[in-house]
Amino acid sequence: MRLLQIIGSFLYAIRWLLIVAIGIGLPLYIYLAFIAKEPVFTVENDVELGKMSAQSLAEDPEEYPILPESEYPEAYEHLRRVVGGIIDSPEIQYRDVFAYDQMKIINRDDVLNAFCTPGGYIYVYTGLIKYLDREDDLAGVLGHEIAHAENRHGSVRLQREFGVKALTGFLLLTVPISTSDYINARILKELMGLSYSRDQEAQSDAYSVRYLATSDYACDGTAGFFIKLQESGDDVGIPEILSDHPDSGSRIREIQREAKRVGCSTEPADPSRWKAFQQSLPQKDAAAAEGASE
Ligand SMILES: [Zn+2]
């Protein structure tokens, strides 16, 4: 009899626990997953997420071989100049909060990409720098990536995707919600595989124009990147900037329309610095070709 009582009150407690958990958890996850358009993470969370991503990137030198600044100070000086020209814009809100000064060059000629994590950790592949014909185009692409961080697109996206997965996990009782390490690892995984929505891509294209409007770069530099892709017909994999909105024709038109609306200059900057930037990178292909001919 006593035992039955214990089991009875245990089941009663479990039932209430479930009701409370579902009562609070379910609406919260539905809100995160489907309703929230603004990040519920704070700006400090963004910086923390960025720091975590930067650490996990640093632990994977095979995939992300970071070009050491101590050996290539000139390349980093050039990159700092380009990023500086963008974040000087009065439209940049998190200049002093985000880690824009932590920018890194990834030494891979086979990747035409650049990205910026939440919290402003900027990564640029050597492949992209070597591919582009003008510094203006790199500034355009970086302006686009910085706009994702400034508008906190990653956080919105993350809470949406993570919210859905956590909800599913929660219902299937497979996510140990209390295990924070586990959740951190999952967030990180989501973050690395993150793709942005069409609206977020369009917004970042427009912001790139606005950031460049006060620089000495052609403010429609992002369009320059798309034009180069179209003209060369290169199969470049899928750089972040094309991830969810690959129709470059309509994006070129929208970017140019925004430049007209803002009334900014589309005259390219002094091209001599760009050559110097490209030459400051390791010239791996030349070395490889030499090696092959021996
Ligand atoms: Zn993008």
C-alpha cells in the first residue's frame, strides 16, 4: 500500500513536471522557431558566439589554414585598410563592440569566399582576393558580410533553426536540455552550416552599398563581384554570398538601384593598392608549378 502511494505521488509529480515543461517550453520554442524576427540573444551573446566559432576554427587548421599575421604583416595591413574603410561608415553600429579587428585570412586558393560570424569575426580566403579584379569588389563582398553581423542575421537564423531542432528533440526526449556543453556544440554546428534567407541576403546587399557610400570605393562593389562571376562563368562552388539567392542578374540590378537611390560614387578606387595586396599573399601556385616541373 505504502509503495503504491509512493508510485502514485511520483507519477503525480512527473505529470505536473511534464505539464509545466510543455506549458513553458512549447510556447517558447514556437516563438523562437516561427515568430521571432528580432534576435532574443543579446549583442553580448553574439560576441560570445563569434568567439566560440573563432576558437573552433582555430582548432581545425586542416579546413581553415589561417595565414599567420607575423609572417604576412603586409597582407594584413591591406586587409585592415579595406575593412577600416567599410566600418568607418556612420551606418556601422557595433564598431567598438564587435571583433572586426580580429580579421583573419584563410590560406586556401581553392575557395572563393569570405564570411563574418555573429559578433564580427571576419574571415577572407586567399582564393577570393586572388580572383577579384578590383579592391572595390572585395570591399563590396566584405560590406555584405559585415551587414549580416551588424543586422544580427546569424542570431535570428540560429534561434530559428535551433528552436525547431530543440523542440523536436524536446518532444522526442532526446535533448538533455540541462547539458550546456552539448547545447554549445550544437549551436556551433548550426552556426558553421548557417545559410541566410533571401531577405537577409537582399538586406545585406543594400547595406553594403550604404557602408561603401562614405568610403573611397565604388559603392556598388558587390555587383562587381557578381558581374565578374557572370562574365567568367566560373564554377566557384557556393560562396556564402550566393548561398540562398543565386540569381546574380537580379541582385546586380538591385545593388545598382540602391547605389542610385543613395546617390553614391561608383568610381573605382586607386587600382595600384589592389595589385600590391594580391602580391602580398603567398604565391603558392607558382611554387607548386616550379615543384611540378622539377
Ligand atoms: Zn550573405
